[in-house]
Amino acid sequence: MDFAERDEMIEKFRTGEVKVIITTNLLARGIDVPEVQIVINFDVPTMRVGGKQVGDPENYLHRIGRTGRFGTKGLALSIYDRECDKEFLDQILAHYNMASKCKLLSGPEQLKELLEDIAKSDF
């Protein structure tokens, strides 16, 4: 997607014409839409430190910081399917002392129930 297309899509998202946007880390810091209610991470952000891949707390914070701002409710959901991704997420949660505020879903049925609850909520 070229810059003009990207800018057009972001503007449509800002105005509410587009309700869902899928993006990369590049947009995690560059978008300011206060009405964002849900952020879904389809991967856990990582970085290289001393040649080793580890969880990236700063990028994670920028990603989830798009939701629940200015006193509103929000939900951040991180999806992973590899054990190393769980380790990366655990590192990030430990960095921010957030482990007690997170809920681990054990499978697709719990995810389905969560999404159904969100659909019924006043988000």
C-alpha cells in the first residue's frame, strides 16, 4: 500500500467510515483515534537485545495504548500460538507488572464467549 492509500484509509478510520483497521508496528505510534475500543495483537511484539529475541514492552504499550484512553473502556487482546510468544508476552507483562490484570483464554470456545460478550457490551 502506498502512502496516499494508507493516509486515505487512516482518515476513513478516524472518521468512522471504516470500523476495523489492520496495521503493523509502523502505525502503533502514528495514529490518534480516541474512539478506538479494541486492539487485537495478532502477534506479540519483539525486539533483539544482545542477539536474543525478547518481548518488546515499548511497542506493546504503543499498540494497546490506542484503546481505552481518556477514561473510556477498552480491551487489548493478544493472540499467540507458539510457546516462545507466550514467553515474550510474559516478559512484557512482567515489565509493566500487569500479569494479574490479564486473563489467559484456554481455547477457541473461551475466545468465542469473550467476543460474544464484547458484542453485547456498551463498548
